[in-house]
Amino acid sequence: MLEQITDQPIEEPAAETAPRLVAVANQKGGVGKTTTAINLATGVAAVGKRVLIVDLDPQGNASTGLGISRAERELGSYELLMGFAPLSQAMMSAAVPGLFIVPSTADLAGAEIELIDLERRSFRLRDALQPAVQGFDYVFIDCPPSLGLLTINALVAADSVMVPLQCEFFALEGLSMLMGTIERLRQLYNPGLEIEGIVLTMFDRRNNLAGQVAADVRGHLGDKVYETVIPRNVRISEAPSHGIPALLYDHRCAGSMAYMRLASEMLKRDTGVMAP
């Protein structure tokens, strides 16, 4: 499937579709958050959806993982947040047809401090994206590994939150903190915010603890946890150094196949129809 789409020309987003905005968030780093954002977005784009990634992490790993060099990032999420550029100028096309990205620029590192003194500081991203994202089917917001103002902006703008969760000892403790933040933001700013789902990542079936954590998470959150589990996979780790998603780097590897299943499962949940 992916070999067939990569030779097609990239088209500009059409108008008049209602996008779903999904924040990909976890305050703990190293859980596969950015990897999930770029590969899930690629998988959704591969079945014909128009997808935008907003790289809201100052580290800019989502931008790098999609082959956007720092020299190319003249405008990005910082300029979008601060009102210096509209979405149409801040976004760039990626190597996958139908996939676009608002890259992270160096200035985003100081945005947390600058946002404090701005009006509607928690609503900056929502104001910048709506209604500019009309024409996309999905918008994935890759959040930084913290619960600061950048993540708050993402959660206020989003319809739902997807939480990548590594199967390790402290997973449930960190998840509890994030759920508490989501509930407070739901009460204060965004009553429609939902849990899109919990994605178990870096799963190693040989590790008894990983299986126990997975069982505990499913016991606590039930069907909010996706059936699809993302395995620990070398090819997924290699892909960012080549500036392409794992689904393009090696679409037959176990990790890429898992992300395609995850994309299909997410679309099925959202629409009730399994993706082709």
C-alpha cells in the first residue's frame, strides 16, 4: 500500500470537512509519543485521509522524523502560537501524500515563558487552528513531555487525547497524573475533551513485567486501551535517522504493521467502519 502512494503528487487540502483534533500526550519522555504521532498519522494518510501534524515539542523530533531539516523551518508552531503566521504559511507538506506538518522551530523553546503574559494564553493554539484546519480529516498534535502551557494549549484545542504508554513499573503513576490534568482542563476550558485511547508501546513479550503492566492498565481503563500493542522494534528506532516514518522505511517490519493496525483500529472506533 505505502509503495503505491509514495509516488503520487501531494494535493492541497480540500475544503468543508470536519477534522478531528487529537493531542498525543504523556508527561513522561521516552514512551514513543512522537514515534506514535508520526507513524499513526502516516498510517491514517495511507488510507486516503488528509492529515496534519502540529509539532508542539521544542525538541522538534516529529519534524526531524518526517525529514524536515532545521534549515527548512522558517515558520512553524511558535509563529502559529504567537500569531505571527497563519496555518497556511506555517505548515509544510511531508513526504507522504496527504500528510502535512507544522514544524517545531528553535524559538518554541522559549514559548512557555512568553505565553504567560499573553491574553488567552491557554487558547492560543485553538484560536490559531480553528477554522483554519477545515479540509483536514485528522490533526495530530505532538506534545512535549511535560504538563506546561504548550501541552495545555494542545489539550484545550483538541477533541481527544491519545496517550502512548510504555509497559514499565511507573506507567500507571504517570498516567494517573495525566488523567487528573485532563479532568481539570475538561472542567475549566474544554468540556468536550475525550480520551481517544491508550496505546501500549515498546512492548516486549519476553518481559513478564510488561505483560503485568499491560494487564493492570486494561484492568483500570478497559476498552479505552487499544487492542493493538506496539512492540519494541529495531526498525522503528532506525527510521528517524533516515528522516522518514517507519511505515516508509520498512513497512513489513513488526512495528510498522502494528501502527497500520492501530490506524485501522482508531478509524474503526471513530467511524464504526474498518479502514481498508
